[in-house]
Amino acid sequence: MPAGPSLHSVDAILVLRTSDGARLFTKYYTPPFQATGTAPNQISPLARDVRAQKALESFLSDKLAKRADVEVLLYESRVVLCTIETDIVVAVVGSEDSNEICKCVG
């Protein structure tokens, strides 16, 4: 069952280089109500697993290398909003449940 509405809807913010997808800046978030005293399996895999982070970054790099006009992607039940500026990609990752458009389409 999806969680109720929350102000903490951003899972990650990424700034990647367009040429090779290398990290310039990344920040992965966990909601404050899950940060302490919560079992590790209840925290977002992106916040606790470097392999999951690298997989997301690789996915973005591959997708954006094929099509530079992509603005919205779905990745493992997450919505990724992207913008490309000359030589960098800025991406904001959020839960699919926090996006009203995906609720209507899905």
C-alpha cells in the first residue's frame, strides 16, 4: 500500500556529465522519519546501496545518449525528470506514487 502524502518526495538529485555519464554531484535522500531506528530493508535502495546508485546513473547515461530530448523517464517505479544543459544532465528522482501524472496514466 502506498504511503500517504509527504513533503519528502524527492529520492535523489543528480548532476551528470553528458559525454560519459560521470558524476559531478549526487545527493540521495531518505525521509527523516526513516533515517534512524528503521530496518535497512525499509529505506530506499538508492539511499543505502552504491550499486543501485551506479545502476541508475548508468541507465540515465544510456537513455540520454540515445535520445537527448527525453524529459521524463520511469526507472524501477521511480519517476526521473531530466533536463540537459550543454554538457550536463540535471535529474530529479521521485517515487512513482508521488507523481499525479503517473497515477492517471498508469
